[in-house]
Amino acid sequence: MKYSILILLIISSLVFSQNTETNNDISKTIITSSDLKSSGVINISDIFTLLNNWNNSTINGYSFAVSPNNLSLYQNQNVIVLIDGQQFDLGEHDFINLNLIPLTIDQIDTVEVNSFPQINNGVYVQSGVINFITKKPTKGLSFNLFNSVGNEVGDPGPYVFTQERSPNVDKLGYLLSFNLNTGGENWYLRSFIKTEENYLTDPAIKDRINSISTDSKSRMLAASAILNFNALSGNHNFLFGYTESDDFIFYRQIGHELPTNKILKHFGLNGTFNLTQNIDLNYFIKKSDNELKNRSSSTYSEFYEHSKLFLTRFEGKYKNKNIFMTFGLTYENSEIALLDVNSEFDRIILYTSLNYFLSQNFNYLIDFSTTKQSGETLLNGTLKNFWNITSNSSLLFAFSYSQNLFVYNIFSPFPENFADITNSTTSDTKSNLFSSALSYNHSFNNNLKFTIAGDYRHFFDYALEEYNYQFNPIGGSIESNYNIKTNEYLKAGSGTIELEHAISEVVKHKFYYSYQADFEGSFLFRELWKSFPNHKLVYSINFNFNDSFGLWAKYYFQSETIWSEYQYLDFQSDKESSSKIKAYSTIDLSIQKWFWQKRIWLNLVFKDILNNHQYFHPIGAGFDMRFYLQFHLYFHSILI
Amino acid sequence: MNKLKILFLILFISGSVLSQSNKNIFNKSLFALSYINSSEHNGLDTYWNIENGFGGYFQTQFYLGDISVGISHTSFKGVKTKYPDFSSNYIYVSWIGEINLPLNSSLGAGIKVGSYLMTFEDDTLSSFQKNESELAVGPYAIFSLPVFSRFSINISGEFITVFTKRSMKFFNLSAGISYSFTTPNWLRRVFE
């Protein structure tokens, strides 16, 4: 099967072509700084809500399990997160907390999101990559301040002192950051610090939290420094990042949160040497050191995970009028310690990418990578074809074939369980995915753009974790035994329509609809796939009255999802929770205004103004209407 | 579905109107102080008596109508000792549209939205328990009559819904005085 797919990729590359512009690539999303501001994004993790083709689920409102473009289940999250092209290891397993990256949204110039398997910054990414590109400071000394507060409706208020008392609901965090930059003609230095707090008082998770910790707050402190300079015929970027977080991280293996203290350290240097007009040499060297242990307020039994990663990558790039070619080699060494269990492994990745411009209207991109890891060889390949049919219509056709080693949820609070699982594996733990995409894009005029797209996924030889959660009314905890099932497979497809229309200079709106369904597969895979909605509809409208004042509103609808892992929840919890999340719709509203000649920016955000009680996970917090206020203060080039 | 239609209708209308009127933004401003008589209509008076309050706001011309920021303070006395006294500070922003009437008077209607902050007077409570805040929204109307130079007398009525689990629904009747002035350039620069 895998060889036939590779042959198909190669043959297709000979007969198909694609267009030089990639802006009709529906799998790529570019979110600009002004998009972030107008849409009321406050936390970095809110970015997931702007990615229409990503499914997401959350228990606490800020850590998310995601499925980018139907390329994965919610299990074993392997989204790659980059800061200025440097891979930043969040040390996450089942839920990704993007807020751990040492940035706030006022530092971000652009977010590039790729949702189709292909090589991205030297890594073959099977299911989603998010690259945060930071703003380049202006010359001289600059600083800015960021502050946000939020609240959710439904608190008891004074009734807490009466017989009509009700539980308190979540305060939605407090976020404060400060950034100091200095820059010259050929260099800049940025320093950054942020602190964040969240209250985990939602009734759905409060009992679980209180049974394992004497403190129900989560806190974070993060800092970073970036030094960027031009030297030796090139540009070089040093990034230091540090994050310490006291949190409650949900682990699927045990079915509830653990009170965790996490420390992330990142040292990275990447850059480019422009050897000739046509040849560049890129490099990336990184060392990360991540630690996870009980937080001081924990009443839970001791656990510990320490992972160190050293990564080095060199890649050569050649470009001329018709060809853009890349060759690269990556070496990774990982050391992981789990209490008294230690392991170490190496990974070597060899990759190449060819972007061939056959003519002004045709080009194709072919990526290929081979990875040597744990005695196994993994093959990955992608072909993307672009064709400018006319001056205002284009077609994209893409295939990919990728292999992954099945990675167990490697951290377990009980290392002996980890060892048992490792021993129970079969020899064949390679998972395979064939993906294809077809999209047609048409611009009726400068103001109206239409895209229709279809995707096909074939997952095969997958190893999946099977859970059957049991609800324990004492402490509201959820417990599970789990198995690993191999040879799982699924075939699924989706269709998408997108319309973008500028009514005037002031008013712009967008419509998005997608339908996805699986049509063949093993029982467990099909059951787990039901946690994704079949229908999704998003409508957003943006009023930019001038460059100082704007309004934005979004309507979101998704159909019912079914979480078979929680099938016993309905009756065991006496219907307090359910394995089904009903179809829901929300409306969000954001109002933004600049003050003091663009030195102060205020944003008032209302989420779910219809006040529909929303769930994003069967045992997660329920959310009512929320409102936030964020404040940015900017001073640029105050001392030149 | 009706809620949704109304919302987008409002957005479309306000958006298209707002986009056409930028003429007098921030030209004129006013300060106002008012005395507030407040009553609650969703059962809070079973536990607390509401005392009279006071408030103040700053208002300036916006793309359409006027926009203001303000604060209203009210005190609540428990009918029994087990219900602690508390005070509320409603910090809000509002938008108002006005029509001119004879004698240079005006009538306006608008909407306020803000944070309803409550502080409970009970020393046994932790700082977390002592303070509570909740979203509050409501429409209001105001009648304004110039009386002397730049001074006007204002009478207003407003409904406030505080989105606690059991919502609190207030009706406030206010009377007060306002002072209007041409917005100084330094202040205009702050707004722009």
C-alpha cells in the first residue's frame, strides 16, 4: 500500500502542476496582527477559535485538544509550535496550552498555520504547524504593556449569603505582560515577561481539583529574550524562553487532572548565510529542558518527568527562476526521566523539497523526508499542484503520504504502568496516513472571493488508545482502564465552502461551511471520529470605520458530537454530565478603539452573547456569556 | 434565531450609519453628577434594603451619538445580620443617541454595559470572597434641560440587569447636573 502511494505521488508530480502563488491554498491560514486585534483574541490559545478547519475541545478553557483539518484524532497531540521558525517544545501530551509560549498577542506580527502534511521549517509535519512570527522592533528604545481581565456571568453575587446560594463560576484569568525592546540598523534585542492567573472554580471540575490540591488557582510566569542581528552575510536569531506554570493538566490515562508544576527552558539559535545569490545555508541549534512534577499544593502521590532535547539542523537552499530546492538534515537527541525510569533516543531526519515553476501559471511542490528513529525508518512525502486556470480562478490538488511511530502517552503518573504498556506493544507500531485535497478558488472581482474544497483521509495501521471512563461520584472523579488497539483504520472525507466579500471599504464579511464524515473504518476509530462535528458554519463580519475604531462579530455553529469513551457518564453521573455535546451556536462580539495617537488600544470582548451554556468536552467546564477587557500601551522609538 | 437576526440587523444599521458620520467626533464633552434612587425587581429586597446612591460620568461626541464612561455607587443594608451589608460600584461605558426638543432641551436613549462590582462588609470573609464582579447591561433614557450658561439639569431612568445566577434587575431614577465644554485639544488627542 505505502509503495503504491509513493509511486502515485511521483507519477502525479510528472503529470500535474501548480500555480506559483500559494494564496489559494485552503490548508494555509495567515492570521495578521490586525486580525488578532479585531477578533478579540486575548490568550494565545484563542487562536484555535480562528482556525475554521481545526476541531478543538477544551476542559478548562485554555488548554485544547485539536484536530487540524481532520488529520488526527484528539489523541496524542503532535501539533508543532514555532516561534520565529524555532520549534518550541511545550511538553504537552493530550491537551496543548499555547499560552505557555513566552509571548502575548501584542508581540505577534503574523501567525502562519499550515494544515496539510508537508515539510515546514525543516520538519515534516503530519498534522498542523503554527508559526508565531514576532514583530520587529523599531529603532531606538521601545516598550509596551499588555493587561487583560475577564469574567464569566452566573456568579452567585450577594445570593451566596442566602439559601439561594449557587457555586461560584470561573474568573477568566488575569494576564499582564511587559516588553522592552531596543534596536539599531542591523540588530534588535527584545525582552519580555508575562504573568497569568486563572481560577478553576467551575462546578464541572472543581471537585476533581479540590480532591488533589489545596489551591485551585493556576498561575504562570514566562519570560523570553530575542537577539536578532545581521552578520556574516546573513541573519541570525537567538531565542531564550522560560516558562513556569502551576496548573492542573488533564491526563487521559487516569481520566482526571493532576496538580502540576511545569518548567520549560528553551535556548535556540537559527539563521541564514547567503552564500551566493542563488544559494543559502540555514541552520538551527536548540536545547530544551522541560520538567514536570507535583505542584507544592498537591495532595496527590509523587510524579516526575524530565525531558531534555538537543536538536541541530542544517539545510541548503538553491533558487533560480524556475526552481526552489531545499536539502536538509536534522539530528535530535532526547533524554526522558520518569521517576526512576530513564530512556534516551536519537532521531535523524533527511529531507528535500522541490518547488518547480513550470510556467507562470503552473508549478508543483514535492516534499520528501525519511526519518530514522528507534530502529524504524519512516517515509513521508507530499505533492502539491497549483494551476492558475484564468487570471481570477485557480486549482489546487495535493497528495501526501506520511508515517508516524505510535507514541504512547509517554508520561504516566505511575511509571510502572508506562513500562507495562511498553511491553504490551506489538512490533509494528507505524501509523500511516494518506491525505489528498482538491480546492478551486474563484475571484469574481476584487471584492468577492469564493473557494470550494474537498479532502480525503485514509488512516491505516493505526494504534489507538481505547478508554472507557467510569464516573466516581465521590470527588466527582473519572477513572479509566485503557488498552492499546492496533491495526485500526479509517476513511473519511470533507467538503468546504468559503466566501469572502467586501461590501465596502468599511464592511467586510466571511462565510464558511464544512461537512465531514467517515465512511469506512474499524469500530474504535469510527467511534472516536464521532467527537468531531459533521457540520460547522461560521459567519463573521468586520466594521473598520477608520484605523482607530472597529467592530467585529462572529456567529459559530457546530452539530452534535458523541464521545463514546464517556458512554457510561450519562447514568453514572445521574445525568449531571453527558457523553453527547449537543449542537450549539454562539455569537461573539469585539469592539476596539485606539487612543492617544495609537499609543493606547482598548478592546472589549463579549463571547457567547446569547448566553447559551456551552460545553467543549463531556467532563469539561460549562461556559456562559463571558466578557473581557484588554489594554495595550505602546511606546515606539522613544530614544533613538 | 430572532435574537440573532436582531443582533445582525443592529450591527448592519449601526455600522452603515456610523461609517457615514465622522464630523463632530469628540468636539464637545460634558461632566455630570447625579443622585440615584434605586429599586430592585427580582427578589433582592427580601434580603437587602437599597439605599440611595450617587454617580458621575464623562460624555463626549462619537461617530454617531455620544459615548460616555461613568460610575454609579449604591449601598445595600442586610435585613438580617446574617446578610452582610455591601456596596456596589457599577463602572460602565454607554452609547446614547439624542434628539433636540424646544428650549434647547434634549431627550436621549442608549445602552450601558459594564462591570458591577460588589464589596461585602464582613471581616470573616477572605479577600477573594469579599469582592465580586459581574456583567451588567441595560437601556437608559435621559432628559436634559439647560439652566445656566453651560450647566444643565438631567433626569434619567435606567434598567440594569446584573447577570448573576439569579439575576438582579434594578430600575434607577436619577436627577443631577451636568457641565458641558468644548473638548480641549490635548484631550481630543487622547481620544484620537
